[in-house]
Amino acid sequence: MAEHSRTPEEHYEYGKSLRESTPLEAHAEWSPGSNRPDPVELVEEQNEGRVQWLVPLRRMRMVASPFTFYRGGARIMATDLAGTAVSGIETQICGDAHLSNFGTYASPERHLVFDLNDFDETLPGPWEWDIKRLAASFVLAGRHNGLDDKETRKITQRTVGDYRKAMAKLARMRVTDVWYSHARVDRIRDLLKDSDMQEDVAKEIKKTMRKDSRHALDKLAEEVDGQYRIRSEPPLLVPLRDLGDEHDREVTQEWILGFFEKYLDSVPDDIQHLLKKFHVKDFAIKVVGVGSVGTRCYILLLEGRDRSDPLFLQIKQANKSVLEEHLGPSRYATSGRRVVEGQRLMQTVSDIFLGHMESAESGNDYYWRQLKDWKGSMDVEDIDRDELSTMARHRGWTLARSHARSGDPIAIAGYMGSGKTFDRALVEFAERYADQAEQDYAAFAAQIESGQLEAAEYE
């Protein structure tokens, strides 16, 4: 029977029937096969084609803890997940849905919303891969912050349970209601029962809403002779004027302006009109992230009506998704477009400045977005049980909503059912996989400690 001709009841029964071939308990299973690729080699192979003098910095950021290694090891987990149980239902997936890849940003209507915020690996694939990566990240975060096994297990199960319950609710909603649903941060705050937590979230909201292009101007730029220019803080922030001799700078300037024109072709006409009211003032190389370190990332300072009207855009290199090794190539010709289209599909509201382009000169793909627009996220390096529990409350719902937009929420809900069997299986998987991630981290750290791999921090 064609999918579009099924009734909701038939969709649900179809999902439920898939438990016969893939029981819910099967998702608890994890053990490395005898032919499992070396995890350190998988990480190191990604350094090919990156800016080589930044590779030691990437290693240093990844070796900070098992959790940071996990953050940078999406390729390792994609390789491992390729051999795990799946129901056979596919949707657009993030590909790197660990708990730090969620956060706040401004909607076009100027509301602060909460959503997934990293789509470098996005591709159509098994929905289970995302929820398994999210669950394992909570186990690692709990261990990193000194929570005992019982507390960590409870928080992880709440995350998975919230995903399952959210999918059940989404399965009962009209298609357009699913499409429009999103999490406004002020409403999340109001749902918190603890008054102290409400107050903390309210303070964080106010702080986040100050992070716009004018705030970025204070942080990233300096005033010289009445004009703003990007600060020089090498090697993490290197402006155009520090790039080689005058000829090199002129060539780079022309390259940037050509970049900008190509980018304009990828955004809607109304956003083109808006962007043409700005003019380019400065350009810099900027190092960002953990696993992304070494890929090419730039920031562009533009100016609108006057110098008090800045706009910062980020230009980030887009490589092939780590999922493509296992799920096949993207339908899109460029990785930049793959990232942008995947983000628009998974987020209810997205940055109006999202765009993409291909550089014929370098052969690299890029995507564009606004650098600072109420963007915020929680630091997981030093948090307590209540803070981690708060983080768990909305990530499961958010991931379910993202999957429901492009997939079949009724079939997924039917597959998971109303009991806690799936929740418990995912927690068991997450604990087993966290053990594996810690072993992989130890192997990586040992190679750095021995000097086999160079790692260095830049101040």
C-alpha cells in the first residue's frame, strides 16, 4: 500500500508491525565488532584537506575530556551506528545530535526560540541514530560532571522518554500543526516548577538577547580612524589586512566580493534586497568549534546605514556528511546546499540569512549564516544534576519535532509504543556506548601523551 494512501490507524499499525523484525529490545545492543575501524584513525583521516597548522588545536580541544572527544567524533559513531538495529523508518536526521548541538537563536519574528543548531552532518537516515547519539551524550555529560550512575540513568531515560511521548503527541496532530510547532524559550521558562530555576533562565534569556551584531561589534571589532575593523587576535581571529602582502590582500578582497555575489544567488529575493542595503567592510578567518577546527571558517563585517548598523555573517566550509559513507551521497550537488536545506527542513524557523555557495577556485563548498543573533547554549563542562536535568527536558521533544517534520511521526510512534521498553533499551545502549567512547578517548589521549600525535593550544 502506498504510504500516502494509509489511514492514520494503518500508519500506526505499520510502525508497530516493524517490531517483529526489529524488537525494541534490540536497540540496547552494542559491542565493537572484530573488524571495527581504529577510532583514532577515523578522526585523523578527517584532518586531510584541513588547515594543517590548526590540526594540533583540534586535537587539543578534543582531548580535553571524553565528552569533548565524543563531540568531535561524529564520524566514529556514524561508523558504529551503521551496524546497529533500525526500524527501517527514515527521516531527515541531524547526524550529530549530541546535547551541546541544541541552543537558542532569534526567529524572524524576533522571538527567542530553542532548537537544534548544528547541521553539518545532516542527511536522510534512520531516526534512531539521532536519539542514540543524544542519549549517549547525556551519559557522558553526567559522568563528566560527577553524577552517579543512578542519577545519570534517570536523566538519560527522561530524555528518551520525552522523545517517545512527544512523538506520540505529534502523531495525533495535523500535518500543518506539526510543521508550525516550535519551542519559545519564554514558554519553556514558564513551565519550570522551580522558582529559582525560572529566575536563572530569565537571566540567561536577557543575557542571550543582548548577543546581536552590535554586541559582536564590541567583541570582534575595533574603531580606527572613525571606522570599524575586525580585531587581530591570531591565530584564532586573523583579519584580511594580516593576510600576506598588498597584492595578496587585493586578490583576497576580490575573492570575498565574488563570494558575496554567489551567496546572494542562493537566498530569496527579499533577503537579496535586504543584503544589498549593506556593504562589505572587513573580512577575517575565525576558528570555531571542536570537531570543526581546521575547516575553513570566515566572518564578514558589513555595514548598513552607518557604522552603528553592523551585520556579521559567518561563512563555514561544508564537507561531505560523515553519514554519506554509510547512507549514500546527498541528493544535492553541493555540501553547502545539503546543510542549508537540511536545516530548513528540521527547524521550524531558521536564520533568514542562511545561504550557500561553491568556490570554483578552491573546490570547497560553504554555507552562510548570521554570526550573532541571540544565539546561546549551555556549557556542559561544569553543571550539576538539576542543570543537566533541565537540559534533558526539552531536547527529546525538540528532536522528535524535527524528525516529525520530514518523517512519519505516526509510524515512529507506533513502533516505539506507549510503554518504556524503548526508553530502557536506549539507556542500556547509551551506557554501553559511553563506555566505548571513553575507551576511544583513552586511546586518543595516549597517542597525544606519547608524542605520536601533536596537540597544542593557541592563546
